[in-house]
Amino acid sequence: MGAAHELAVLWAEMLDGAVAPTLTRTEVECLLDGFAERLVAAVRGTEDLSVARDAAAALVAANYRDPLAVHRSVLVLCRDLVTAVCPDPACPEYAAVRDRAVAVAAEFAAEFTSGLRNAALAEQEATLAAALTAAREAEARRQLSEARFQAIFEGASVGIGTVDVTTGQVVDVNNAMAEALGVPAESMPGRSVADILGPVNIGDAFAQFQRLLSGEIQRFRTETVHTRQDGSTAIIDLSMTVVRDSDGKPRFLIGVTVDVTERKALADQLWYDAHHDSLTGLPNRLLFFDRLAAADGQVGVCYLDLDGFKEINDRRGHTAGDHVLCDVAHRLRAALPTGATIARLGGDEFIVLIENCSGEQELTTVARDLLGALRDPFDVAGLSVTVGASIGTALVDTRSTAIDELMHAVDTAMYRDKASRHGMTSRSHTK
């Protein structure tokens, strides 16, 4: 038992440098100790030579994969194992022991080589299996990603289309895109954007698209009026972006369209409601002062306050009064020159803005026409009623006169006119 153990320690020492990462030196000695006694018996002829194969398989399993481990182990088996069993070469058994030791070493080398080959094949198979698994998983993820994209692409409420970055031809579009443009979806792939849009719609959006194709810009967004094939029009919010791969190379263009016709109409209606009098439809105070603030150069302003209107409200009721106000608004608007703005400030007060007014004569003529428009009686539920007006005017240069000064001037002139009790007469105040 002592010789076998010494052989195991010597063998472990020989294997130093042929690293087995899974075992410590002590664990290697323990492993070899389990085979040393059997190997001694094998060279004595009392144990089957298969013990050599078992030892080789154990070392391969312990992660000895270096050819150096085979070389050193064969030396131990052919030299040190013989010495451990028959240290005297003159012994009659020496030749037989040596021959059996060579056979043991051959068995060990054959099994070790086979074990290495099998381990390599197993590793290759494991690597290949892992690679195939990873490839299948990647393909599954890609298919899942494509399926998700296709579901989003086809079911999106916004229009989505892709364009080949090299040819400028459409690759694919969804139904929402086709509906927004008024072109069948199946007819678009393979056609150029210019061909699909048609000559009527070639404009700023197409110019931006050309800049995108050339690489001058990376994205753009615009709102454009699009005329469909059936002659209807839509307001389209269009955005386009270059999609690049991981190396930064352009792969394709993606466009997104949203039909904002209804939203635009609603926004326009809300703007109109916020800037116009709900009763007469005339611009209101807010819109009037916006236009006055934006005016440049000399302007004329006429400020009207109806005379006798309160009596109509008191005697005929507010419904009759509203009817008269609407008729007054219609007559005053019809009496204005082209480009002039009339607004209802509230109650029975109206104001007129004449931009680029030529002078006092034009302002006086406009004031006279406004008063003349109210000369004829108004019909209220079959009854004839008369409504006059007091009017104040001002001619000012907007570059040197503040708005509050202007309003004070026309207000003063109007009240001066009202005080004179001649509602058909115009009084002017010029600055």
C-alpha cells in the first residue's frame, strides 16, 4: 500500500503544469491514489488491464486535456510503476512486469486519446447545439418582433409607409396611409412617391422628401393640403425619418401620416368662435384690437353707438333687439369699402377699422355711408322701427399713436356727436 501511495504522489507531481482547473493538488493525489494499487496489481498480473482505461477516463473527466498529461502519465506507468513493483532489473520477473507496464501504458494512452476526442466532440456538439438554440431563439424573437410590428403596422390608426432609401420607391404602406392619401394600398409598392402623390400635390412636402433622400436632412414634419384622386381634399400631418442600421448606414425611410382635417376644422371653428360675436357673426373686440395692433401706417377708425336701441329692447323685448342688431350688422358690413373691418364691441356699440386710409375725406365718406345704411326703418315682427347712430371718427398714424389714445379720441368724438343729438351727423377727431 505504501508503494502504491508513493506512486500516486509521484504521478500527481508529474502532472503539475498540465493544469486541471477543477481539482487541487491534494484532490489529484486522492484521485490517483484510488487507481495506484489496482495499477500495481495489473502489472503483477492479478488485475485486468482495463484499470488503465478507468484511470485515463478519470483524468479526462477531471479536465486534463493537455497532451502533456498523456506524455507524463505514460512515463510514470512505463518507468515508475515498474520500479514500484520490481525495483531490481536482475529479478526474473522484471521483463514480464515491464511488458505488462507497457501494455498498461498503451491502454491508458488509447483511452486518454479516445476520451480527449470524445470530449472535444461533446464540446463541439454542445457548442453547436447552443449556437443552434441561440439562432432559433433569435429567429423566434425576430419573427415575434416582425409579427408584432406587422400587427402594429396593419392595425395602426395613423398612416405608416416605408420607402427604399436608394430608389425612392414605396416598399409598403398600411390601410390608414392608403385612406389618408386616397390611393389603394396594393397599388403603391414599387411606385415612386412623386407618382403616387400626383402633380397636384407636388409641393413643399415633396421638396422636403427630396432633401431627405439626398441626405441633406434626417427628418422633417409638415402639414399639407392633399387632393385625393376622387377630388376630395384632406389636411395631412406628414412626418418622415431616416432609419439607420447599427453601423449608421441608412436602411429605409419611414413616413407617418395623420389626417387632421376634422381636428383642423375644429381648431378653426374654435378660433372663429373666440374671435367673432356669436349674435351678429362680426369680429369681436379681441379680433378688432389684434388687427388694429397689426396695422401699419395711417388708419381711420369709426366708433358707432346706436340711438334708440334701448327703447326697442324695452318695448319689443330682447328677441326683437337681437333681430335689429343682426340687421344693423348686415347693413353696416355691406356699406364698408373693401378691406375695412367692422366689429361689435358689445351691446349696441360697433367699431370700424380702415387700414391704409387715404385721409380725412375717405374717413368722412365711410362715416356718411355707415349712417346712411341705417336711414331706412327696420322691420320688427311686422312693425317698422327706426334706429339711428352717434358716430365718432379718428384718423391716426399707428407708428406714433398708442391704441389707448386712439380709442380715447374716437370715444370722445362719439359722445360729442351723441350730445349734439344729431344721430345722422358725423363728428371727426383727427390726430
